[in-house]
Amino acid sequence: MKSATIQLEALTCPSCLQKIESAVKSVGGVVQDSVKVMFNASKVKLNFDEATVSIEDIEKAIAKVGYEVQKSSVK
């Protein structure tokens, strides 16, 4: 299991938070209960199973709903 912090462009509205959270949670391999979107910091923290999904797949899911990923760190 890996944990990731994804830095996004500045979030401007609370509905952005909902969209990003549901996009990330819809990715197979992401631990649903671990997804936290931090509005003020414009970050997403989550745990995922690297055998099932890659950080790139998670980034693509965020990009698909219209938000730019600036950088990701995986531990």
C-alpha cells in the first residue's frame, strides 16, 4: 500500500472539492476512506494499492474532471 499527496492548482469553490473527491474515489485500487481533499491547501491525500493502480491513473482521473495536477509525491 502506498500513500500519495497530490498538489493541485488553487481550488476556488467547495463544489470543486466534491468533484475531485468523487473522481479519485471512482478509481479502482484507491482506498475509499483514505481520500481527503484539502480545500485551503489545494491538495489530495490518499492511499492506494500500487499493484492495482498507478499514481498516473489517479492524476488522469483528476485531470478528466478539469483540474490540473501540479505534482505528486508517493511514499
